[in-house]
Amino acid sequence: MTKQAKGTISMNRLSVFVFLVAAVLGATWMLRPMHLRAQSLEQPVPILVELFTSEGCSSCPPADALLEKLDRSQPVAGAELIVLSEHVDYWNHGGWDDPYSSHSYSDRQSWYAQHFGSSSVYTPQMVVDGNLQFVGSDARSADRAFTQAVRARKIEVRLSQVSVEAGKNLRAHVETETLPASPSQTQVDVYLAVALNHSESRVSGGENGGRRLTHTGVVRSLTKIGSLQPGEGFVQDVQVKLGRGTDPGNMRMIAFLQEPGTGRVLGAAMHSVGK
């Protein structure tokens, strides 16, 4: 074989090698953004964070501030913190009635107390996914609860077609994926909450008299809209009447699934009304 022929074969082999390397690198380059995109499309795990609070409680403003920080900064990787501020009415004495309070939220907190085996209620109290509770201003306990909650398998909840009709009624479509059927699984209640993104008060009496207080995710209505049965999904169009003077641009809607027996939250979704 001549030197020229040998050189030609070597060049051919080199060309094939370079082609193969380029092909592998090209495929890797093409797959990498697809992999990153797949990661970015993964749905964050929803975690429902309920704060039982009151404008009549001097210990509550730090908890209100923590809830606002959690809502704004979303500090838990891979999770969406969905916050609800539920103002109880048993602090409505001493010269100040909390304008956002309702006895129904006091009843809901008492219901939680039974689940937690407690004989009394307190503020501020934070409840995470219906089964973890601690003092609402305790950021370290909140971090531990979120670390545990983000590992839980959730049922997907979807809120769509959210709209305001003539400034009076709020409409939405609520849908869930199928609730797995198993011998231990019972029906799950479906709740719908409407809350204010932001609110503030200048308190003129009580323990916080003279202070300006701000709140996040202030619940204005919380309603059970149905039940989800094992082996089935849930689909329903809902309508909520808005209070007079309500600004739709300052509202959010939250749907969540909760086991009536354990209080455990199995799924949640939030939609800003103004978007």
C-alpha cells in the first residue's frame, strides 16, 4: 500500500472519529436544554399555610409579618406556599373589633384543636397542610414543617376561567385529578376560599391600639363546595358573590382538598383574580 493510500485511510478514520465526537457533543447540547426545560415545567408542590390571627392580639403582628414574607418570597424550593390569614373573633373585646374576623374561622380553629388533641385555642397559630401546627411567629418551626410537607404526594387541583361578572360575582372552574382508590382512602372535602391579597388597618383600641397593621391572604369567605370520592375526579363551576366595594384586583381564589377525618390537606391551587 502506498504512503498516499495509507494517508487517505488515516484521514478517513480521523474524519469518522471527528464526526462521531461532534454528533455526541451535539446530541448532548441538544438534550441539555430539553432536560432543563423539563425540570422547569415540573409543578411545584402546593403547601397550604393557614394563620389564625387577630388584630386584637398583641402577639399576632410578628406572625402576620412572617406570613407576608412567606407569600412574597416563596422560600421553599420546589414548593408553592398558599397562605390564608383567618381572623378569629374571640379577641373582639377591649375596644376593638377586628373588621376581618368571623366566628366561622374561630370554629375552624376549634375543629383543628380537636384533631390536634388540644383542649384550647390560641393566637397566633400556624397550621401547615392541616396536620402540622405551631406558634405562628416561629420561623424555625415553619421551616421544619415545610421540609416535611414538600415531600407529600398531592392531588392536582386546577382553577381556571376565573372572572368577575358585573363587578358582583366571582366565577371559576374547579377541577381535580382522580383521587386514588384504596381501602384506607375515604372521601375528601373540596373547599373554596376567596381572600384579599393585601389589607391594612389603623387600630384605635385593644392591645394593638395606635398601630397600623398589614395582612396578607385575608380570607373573606371559605366554603365547602363538594366532595371528592375515591376513584373519581371533581369538576364544578362555582360562583361567589362579592361584597360591596370589593376590588377584584386585590383578590385571590384558593381551592383545596381536605380529609374530614384527619384534617390533612391533599391538594391546593391558587389563582389571582386580577390576572
